[in-house]
Amino acid sequence: MGMVVTVGRIRPCPLMDLRMVVVVHNTMRGAASGSILNAELLVSEGYLQ
């Protein structure tokens, strides 16, 4: 049980450096808690007020 991230299909992108597919399986944290963490990160990085 835990948090697992799998990255695949890494390829060059004409707009950005890389394009990839990321799959996350999170059995420790629910979707709501993950959404709150993402929102807090966006605020701390200055993307949201």
C-alpha cells in the first residue's frame, strides 16, 4: 500500500521539451486530499491567488 507513479511514452515535443504519459495509483491519499495538495502547490507557485 502506498503512492506509486508510473511514467511512460516519453517523447520529444515541438512545444515543450518532453511529452509523457503519467499514471498514478494512490492508496494512501484520497482524491479530495490530492486536490487540496495540488491547489496549495498552485498557490505557493503563484498560479492562483
